[in-house]
Amino acid sequence: MPNSTPLVLVFGGTGRIGPQIVEHIARDTEVVVFSRGDSHAVLTGHTSVTCELGDPAATRDAIHRAMDGAARDAAAPLGILYMATRGMGADDPRSLDDEIEIAVGGFASVVRAVAELTPTPRNVAVVFVSSLAVVTHPREAAGYVVGKAAGEQLCVHWAHNPPVEAWTFNVLRVGRVSRDPALGDAVAALAGFLVSEQSRAVSGQVFSACSPVSE
């Protein structure tokens, strides 16, 4: 009998707020985390899959490999939580093209790969997490923000032109919430709602959970 258990595919999620969101979602549903191999230790206790999001073929293979043999019901609730980023650091500069590749190209590769699953999932909620408040070198920050903004626009576009009918797409914009535990909990709860079956009446929205924090 096909599996109808709710499942959330998390891409990235190893930054400051990611683990808190993943732990919240995992209370109510099964979670599979896709990330670079060296990031798996951050999210223990969950199924982890190594995935290079800058490579569409590799992304497709990773998703299909993780779902192979699952025999899931096409109507089973499926969430896609996209939190991936290149990662940032003053000694590791990233170009604008790199940021757009992961925020737009990587995001598009994930959505297309899931749409190609057999049978095609019909009950899918996609959430693009856009963390715009960053502390880093100004030039890096500019590229990071542009990439995330482009990903937001792609997500909203898909809400009006979904690759599969009835899929929902929403953006969750967060700030430096990890410095405020209460706000972090609220963001995690909102992310959990958006990838759940209860959110299917909501699509094409940008939810902002940013709070100014003094340095």
C-alpha cells in the first residue's frame, strides 16, 4: 500500500536558524535533509543525503535516490523547504553569479526534480527561506541579498504558474532570529505550518519575520 505519511524535504538548513526549524518540523513529520556532506553533522538524528545543488543532474539524482522505493501515494503531503546558500566568509568571497546559481538555479533544479518523480506528487507545499539580514563583507552581502531576492521572485512566479497544478509556493523572510530564542521558535513554527498540509489555501505570499537587532 502506498505510503501516505507526511514528508518534508529540507535543502540546506545547517545555518543559524536552520536546525531550529528542522527540529520543529520533525516533531510532526518525517524529514530528509539534503546538504553538502561536510554539513551533515549539524543536523543529527535525521535522514541525510549529500547533494550538490549547483549541479542540476546531481540534484535530480540525489532526490530520486532518496525517494526511490518509497512507494509514496501521489496525494500524500510533501513539503519542500529550501534554505540553501553558498555560505559566506570574509576569506571565501562569492561572486554574484555564484549566489544566483544556488538561490535560483539550485532552487529550480529541486522543484523540477520533485515534479519528475513517479508518480508525480500532487499535494506539495514549497517554501523558499530568504535570510536577508547578514553580517559579513559588504560586497559579499550585496551578492547574497541579490541572489535571495531573485529566488523570492522565482518562488512567487511559480505560485501563479505552478509546474504542477495545486502546488503552493510561499516565501519566508527571516532576519537574525537566532539571537532571539522566542522569535526563533516563532519562525520555526511558521515554517512548519507553511510546509504542512494545513497551509494549502495559502500561496504566493511573502512572510516577513525580521526583527532589528542592535550589534
